[in-house]
Amino acid sequence: MKHEILLSAPPIIRDFLTYSETIKGKSSRSVDEYFLDLQTFFRYLLLIRAMVDKKTAFEEISIDAVDLNLIKSVTISDLYSFIVFCKDERANNAATRARKTSTLRIFFKYLTSQVHLLEVNPAEMLDSPKVKQSLPKHLSLEDALQLLKSVEGNNKERDYCILVLFLNCGMRLSELCGINLSDIRSDGTLRLLGKGNKERIVYLNDACKDAISSYLSVRPNDDIVFTDRNALFISRNRRRISNKTVQHIVKTYLEKAGLGDQGLSTHKLRHTAATLMYQHGNVDIRVLKDILGHSNLGTTQIYTHISNIQIKNAIESNPLSNVTADKKD
């Protein structure tokens, strides 16, 4: 959680954010999103309750006045009208509105069930907007091979290793950047720190072991910033490599491989790893769940949908698929 958010949040919201990060183990990014969603909601509430000057720009409305008395006055009608406001006035798509709905549910459940400041939870029956389930974009096996072949330059060992780990282990961007030298174990496994500070162990195949070995043979060891000496991937500034730098590296090689116009990203490489394991490796969906670090099986099952679509397309490509019987008069 950003320090400025902690300072700017009213006490009752600040307590919720602190609880979410320290007790529930939510990531800093998730907690920051909680604050932004609640800030938007309470700005809206203060506006419709005529508690601020209507001439004040929405983004400049202070939520300092938010306290327990105001929160106790919130009804489910307020919550639904806020979601409509987000759709009509702020042009939020269904996914963004669903996230805001989830934040409100979590916040009011915390106030009701955890700290018992509310007797009635106004968000208990709040329905979430339906979000269209889109299948994740991913590289084909041929595209993945082409991407690996595109690596060159002064940092080729490091960059190749980054791509290999993404494509073989299906790790998240933050997980890759957070890898330490001490996370690489002699038994051929790698420790990752995932969402909510959850640890998991992934097994390194020969491609990963070879790529890591090649990179370690040229990895800088001098003049590294003291706090980053244990980091696996080092930037040109002798620091732990940042998310932004890795995103730039991946984007550069996608373009070099002729794949830059497909809307791909580091996260799509995670999808690629999962898809290739499921389709070509016959990996059980429950095993794939553990490899990816998903908290529930439903998140992983998106990859079974990809396979089902391929089966459907294969059947429809049969030259007999459009042949119908002649109708008799």
C-alpha cells in the first residue's frame, strides 16, 4: 500500500486497508485498488447527499468527512445507483464495475462481520455486473519458438532466460522479478512468492536449468546495489530488474519476432505456458492449478475452454461438415 494513500484515507477506511494487507495478505496493488474504488464511491455519496459544493470537480472531492455515521446511512439503493453512475457517467466497463462491486462487498462485510461496526450489511445482496468471459490470448507453439529465436544483443543470456521461465513455468511478472538467487534450489526446483505472499515450488525442466546456468555465467556480480545482491535478474543499473523493464524486454522481442500486433504481453506468456502444458503435455487441470498458483480451480478451467473450442473448430473443419441430406418433395 502506498504511504500517501494511508495518510489520505479516513481512519475507518485506513483500518480496513491495513487489515486487508497485513491480516488478509492482499497485495499492495489490490489494497491500492480498494482505496481508489472506495474513494470513488464516497465521493459519489457525498455528492448525492449534497455534502459538497456541486461546483467542485469530482476528482477533487475530499472524503475526509467519511465516518461511521455516514457509512451507517448507506443503503443498497445507494450502492446500485453508484454502479449505474460508474457505467453512465464514468464509462466503466463491466469488468471495472464488477471490481468496484467486489470492493464494496468486501468493505461492508469487514465492517459487519469482522469489526462489528455495522449491524446490517447493505452490500450483502448486491449483485455483480455480468462480465463477458473472454478466452486468454496466447502464443502458438510455433510462435513461442520464434520468440525464443529472436533473442540477441548484449543481454541475450538474461533476456532468453526471462522468456524461457515465462514460457515454461507460467509465472507472473511480479514473481519473475522477485526471484532471488537463494530461491534456486539444488534439487532442481524454484521457490516463487505469489499473490498474497503465498509460496509455491515449481520444478525446473532442462530448458529452464540450461537458461539459468547460461545467464548465471555472465550475471554481473560487481557494483550491485547492496539490497539487490540476492536478486536473480539484474538491470543495467545494477539493481533488481523492474516490472517495467521486463515488460519492455518482452515487448521488444515480440515485435522482433513479428508478433507485436497481437496485443500480447508478459501475462500472455503465462497463458501460453498454461495452454501449451494443457494441450501438448496432457497436464491434469488440478496439477496446472498448482503450477500457476491459482487459489481455486475455476480460474484454471479457462484453459479447458480453449481446448473445447479447438475440438469444435476441428469438427467444423471436416469437409463433410456442411453436407446435408437432400430433402424429398
